[in-house]
Amino acid sequence: MDWSDSDGNEVLDWESDEEPGPGSSPARVADRAGPSDETCKAGPSHRPLVSHFMGMGFSEDMVMKAIKENGEGDSEAILETLLTYAAIEKCPENIDHSHNNCSLASEENNSDGDDLSDISGFEDEDFTMGLSEEDKKYLTLMEMGFHPEEASAAMRRCGPDAQILELADSIHAAEVQESELGESTYSNNKPESFSYNCSRGKRKRFAEETVNKRRCVQTESDSSLISIPKPMVGYGLPNQRITTICRKLPESAVGPPYFYYENVALAPKGVWETISRFLYDVEPEFVDSKYFCAAARKRAYVHNLPIQNRFPLLPIPPKTIHDVFPTTKKWWPSWDPRTQFNCLQTCTASAKLTERIRRALEHYDDLPPLTTQKYVIEECRKWNLVWVGHHKVAPLEPDEIEMLLGFPRDHTRGGGISRTERYRSLGNSFQVDTVAFHLSVLKDMFPNGLRLLSLFSGIGGAEVALHRLGIRLKVVVSVEISEVNRNIIKSWWEQTNQTGTLIELADVQQLSGDKLEELMCTFGGFDLVVGGSPCNNLAGSNRYHRDGLEGTHSSLFYDYFRILDLVKCIMGKNI
């Protein structure tokens, strides 16, 4: 009969004496009936392998087919094939989109409170660069939700060459053994395989989730026509002598009007090819803002701006954590190797997390165990935590993030804007120093100022960059759906005593062809069209709705192209 485990997930009572009915699955029937003739005819090495996968709930025919396809030496490849077969049977119309659902946990809903620690709003970065294979496996197990001591114990039991699935099996086996026999989870004796110690439904579900997660990582790392360079320095950095780059733009892309579009660099496969194709086949410029400030921010920019004679904003911002926040150096432990922050997020760590870290360290004076060090460093990297006392970490404050992103102090403060809204607005903004370096070529081209069309401009990163470059903003037409962001831009406009005209529109649908033509007739056209949409649907950290350019937020790119194309046509640049 059917029953549910403690998590509310339906599993099957495989030991039931109930006769199989018409609705029984082939795997269930096969399991009750015992091994078939085909299984019995299989060699000695086949029999345990077939039983192993049938114990997970797969049918005998499916298992034999997978073994025949992959050979019996690679159990992980067999499992991959079996899960693929199962997915095809369940939803053939969606099999090509399996990489969009790579979560090991259910989606958490954001609330109006300040505790956003459970929201996956941070961007995946290269945390594992330079780590040993053993450390990478340890961090993978941590990311899958296992306790640090569980991960370490499993690695001791299984040895350094064990695969992730084997380590996860070992952890689950230890958990089952502890619950059934009352033995210690961290026993040095290697328990029996997880395959034979827990319900088949639960084991199959866990295996499926684990492999789906690995597929997600593999899909994201697949090569594409547009490759991401390493290091990610674009067409050059400030004050760096490089070989002269000759970039020839397609004729349809030559400005004016100039255009500049930004989004997250590590997007799903094919996204940047699509963006480039729509934007007149201009290839993106990949830049990591860690070369401009003390925080990483991997972004790509498609633009038709000149790339010669760029210059940076002054003063040059500090590029290390201790230079930005010198008071943290006193408390910074020797085993925390960070010199820069990870990508700045749309959310922040909770007080509960910082308290957990304090408790994990409180029993040690200077050098905690390696497992504790790894756990703390991973959380600090993930949430950009800084050391503010002995064994005490804290998240960055909004005004500190403003400084790292190049915005003036209190740019997002005031006007009834909550702390949560400040984090969200800052996390979706431009890094001003990076953008200003690219836009600096416009200063000599428009000595009397320029007319800017800013689409989905957030908190006005492009406007702030142009202002800091000393370029007058004669006209700014800003399209931004967030009332909070519109209020921030309007407040900045007034506080900086801008002499031009600011027009704010709340909905991109308001910018029809007629409306656009009316604005261009009034102001004489636009010199620069800037755009960028929130990276929620593209970022690797979004395990739930990584929908690429079809996502709710990133689909705004198509509106960006539509409006840019209208501007070009109205200005006589028919393509």
C-alpha cells in the first residue's frame, strides 16, 4: 500500500503482501515477483547492479537497456540514463527545459521583512577556483544542505576518490542507521549502502535531485558560440597598457544613436548569442567589476560606443576589503583569505546566520578546525560578511554597498524606503565606476551635454555615471516600473541641481511608437539609449525561475530592442 514519509512525499510499501493490481508500476511488480529470467541469465556482475537500480524503482527492462548503453563500469552514467528515460516518459514536451529546474529545496517566498537569508538572490561566483578536489566535494555537500560534520565524516569513511553520489549515500545511510539502531551518525565504521537502508521512493527522489543539480551545473558550463574570456577585462582596463584593439561594427549598428545594454555575464547557454543577434550582431564586452572596485560583478555589455580614449572616474576607488573598511583588519582571521567581496546581492544575511557563525567559533581561540573554517568562509563569501569583532561577522549596510557600487552616500536613503527595498534596488543596479569607464568616450563627443533614454534604469546608475564624468544631462526620459526606484532617481536629480529635463514613465508599454515620436520631436531625438533588466531570470543562483530571456524580468530585453529600433528608424537609421 501507499504511504507518505515524514516529509509528506509519497512512497511505496514495497514489502506489502498485496497482489499487484492493474495500476501497479512495472518496477513494483518486478520487485515483488523476484528476478526475471533475463536477470538470472545476466553475469555475476550484472545481477547486483540490476538489483541495485531496480531497488530505486526503475523497471528491469529500463535498467538492462541503460546498462547495455553505458556498460556496467559506470554506475553514475547508468543512473543519468535511467533518469533521462524516466523524464521522457513523464513529460516529453518539457525534456529540453530540464536545466531550468535545478533546485534541491522548495522555493521560499519573500516577505516584507528584512530577513532575506533564504532567498537565492546572490549570483554564483567562482568560489571553488584554486580549491582541491576534496574541498570542492566538501563545499558541494554543504550546498546540498548537509551539516559540515556529516560531510567530513562521509569523506573520511569513503575516501578521497569517492563521488558525490557515494558520499551522499553514505550520509543518508548513517542517518538511517542512527535512527534504526541508535548508533552514532559519525561512527568510523562505514555503514551499508544507502540503497538498502531507506525507502526506495526516498532514495530515488534523492538521487534524481542530486543528478538534476549536477546537470544544472553541466548545462551552465557548456561551451557556446560566444565564449566568456578569462580574465574578464573587456577591451581593456583603466591605466593599463594593452595591444590596440580594432573593433569593426556592423553598418546597422553604427551610431548615433549610441546604445548600451547590460546584463549578467554568466547567463544560460545561448542567451548572449540571442542578445547579440537582436542588437545588430554586436558582440558583448565581458567585464568583472572587481577590477574597478572591491566587489566582483560579472556583467556583459552590448554597445556601439567607441572603445579608444576611455578614462576612469577619479578618485580611483579602493579595490580591496581592507582598503575600503580598514577597521575590519583588526578582527580579520588569518584563515579567511578574502581580499574582495563577491557579487553584491539583492538581499542580506539574517541575524540567525551571523549568530550561528559566532556559536560555531566561540569554543576556539584563533584556529578552528578545518571543517568549521570551510563552513564559515563559504557563508562569508556567499553573503559578503565582514569581521566586526572577535568571532563576530556582520552583513554590509546599504550605505556601504552604495559606496562599493560608486553611488553617492545616502543615494537610496530617505523617502520612506525600507532597508529591504534599498538592498533590492542596489543589487539590481549598475556598478557606476565600470559603466562610467565605458561611457567616458562621450564627454568629448557631446561637450554641451546629451539626451538620454534610460530603459529599466533602476536607481539611475547610468545617469550618475554621466554626471560624475561631467557630462550634462540635457534630457533624461527614464522608464522604470518600480515607484521606489523612480523616487530615488527624482530625489537624486533634485539634490544634484540638474538643469535639464527629467521625464519619468512607469510602464514600458507607455512608450509606444507615437509617444516616442512625440518625445523625439520635442527634444530632437536621443543621443544614448541605455538599458538593463534585472538578472533574476539569468543568474546561476536562481534555482527556481532561471527562464533565460523568456523570464518575467529578462523578457524586458525585447522591449529594449523594440524601442531602440524605433529610435533608430525615426532618426533615419533604417535597417
